[in-house]
Amino acid sequence: MIKGSENGVRPVLYKNICTKDLFRGSYINNAVQYNTVEVSNKDEIAFITGIDFTNNKLLFEFDSEIRVKSDEHLIKFHFSLEGEYSYQPLSHIKYLVQIPENHCNMFYYPTTEGRDIFFKSNIKVFEIYVKPKLLQKLLGTDFATGFGKLQDAITNSNSFVLWDKSKFIPPQIRSYINEIIQCPYTGLVRKKYLESKLTVLLIDFMMGRHTAKISKNNVKLLNSDYLALVKVEAHIRNNLKEPLKILDLSEIAGFNATKLKRDFKKVYGMPVFKYITALRMEFAKSLITQDGVSIAHAAYEVGYANPQHFTTAFKRTMGYLPSELKSAVEQ
């Protein structure tokens, strides 16, 4: 249920999550539900869509914050596709889940009232709510051995966040999200398709090669250094077409190249230039499969003047040639 303040000049939305309604017609044994939330800003007024889980066309005016309360404990996977997001339970003001743009995290959603906080005029987030028993069933013994702290939090009804500092969304995970959002099917086929994609996404997030390395690398950094790296990552993502030099990135971060390369690998799980290449190849894949552009045009859009150099990098990164991808799309 969604409601706004009755008399306040600056509306506050209240979202009461009723798990019976949330998981009605959901996925994977009716224990997984996903949602896309978008915030747009016009004439200094913020509007939000997609928050009622049943009718994404509803539009609400609000002021950056949504008060949230759930009737059961839930696990939430949050992906900030655009803009920055934070969650804070009102009973534990020191407990803050901060998720910058292109970052993700997982936390155990308390039943006590909390705040969804959005920073930036234009925001798009992808969120998945999961009943705790589903993850235990999905991962089996790996859940107990790999996520003991989460299991303890569930047992004792305590708050839990997977990472102290949220991690970047791996390109493959973002690809899964895009495939879910853009599902072309209807009816029973749609349900089976989405269940398969959500299953792969959850397993890869929790156990897969894309996040396993950084999951174990919960490195402690000064928050100012972490935010500087977030700024660098945002610059990379928004300038894939341009030459990206380590000295320029170091200047953006505000520290030297050695520290940038060392700390970037700690936070993002790979060297900075390998990360740049991965983003470029994933974006090129999206251009080819979703926009139908030519390989040469995709190469140009991700900063490759020579299509052959792009083809070599694509094959090395993705494991197959872009021509194979193009042929599959055209069939």
C-alpha cells in the first residue's frame, strides 16, 4: 500500500509491504519478486513510478524519501542502475546501506520502519525481494558454509548487509537485469523465462564468478577514497567512447596512479583497464543485440577506431566473435 502525507507541503510516501500481496503471482515457488523503480525530476518536482508492485503506470510526487515497513523479514537485492540510493532503518540510524550509481548490495530487510532515500533527479533501480527460505533452498549447503553471518541474522532477526561498501554491478549481472526488464514473452512462457533468468542472477550474484571474488574482498577503505573511486567508475562508464588514460583518472580521483590502480582493483575486483574493456564489450553487445547496429558502429561507439582491434578485444573478453552475436540476432 502506498500513501502520501495528508497536510505536508513536501509529501512523504509510505510503502507498507504486505508479503502476501507482494509475492502473489511471483517467481520461483512464489518466493521471488522483482521491481523497477524510476524517479524523474521536472520543474524541481520529483515523481516516482513503479513502487506499488502491481501498476507501474501510477505516478507519485515525493521528496527524495519513502518510508518503508514490511510485515515480514525479507532479503533485498538492490541494483542502482542510475542515480544513488540508500536505505536506513529508523530504529538504527547508524546502520546505512549506501548504493551509488552502477553499484549493488544485498541486505536483510527488517520489519521495523525504514527509509528508502534517493539522490539525484533521474534514477532507475532494479530490486529483488526474496523470502529467506528460498535462498537456503536454492544454494543448499553452500548457503550455510558461505553465508553464515546472513543465516545467523535470519535466525536472530537481526539486520544484515552483505558488503560494508557496495560493489559495482558486474557487466554480466547487468546483462541479466536488462534481459529481465526487456522480456519479450507473455503468458506461461514469460513466467518460465523470468524464473530461469532470476535463478541465474541470484546464483551468480551469491556464488558466481562475477561476484565471488569481490564478495571475499570486503576491503576497508576510507569513505572518501571509496567515493573517489565511485566517481572514477562513473566517469569511465559515461565516457566509454573517449580515450581513458590513467593519469586523467588519477586526477579525477585526487590521488596518484599507483594508489588508484591498487584501490580500484580492491573495490572492483579487476585492474582498471580490464574493467574498462569489460564495460566496453558489454555495451557493444547491447548495441548489437538491442539496437541492431553494425559491428563497425558498435566498435566506434566504445572507442575503437579499428573494427579488427575491437573484434580481437571482444573475442578475448566475451569468448566469441561479435559476428557470431550479429548472426544470432539476425536469425
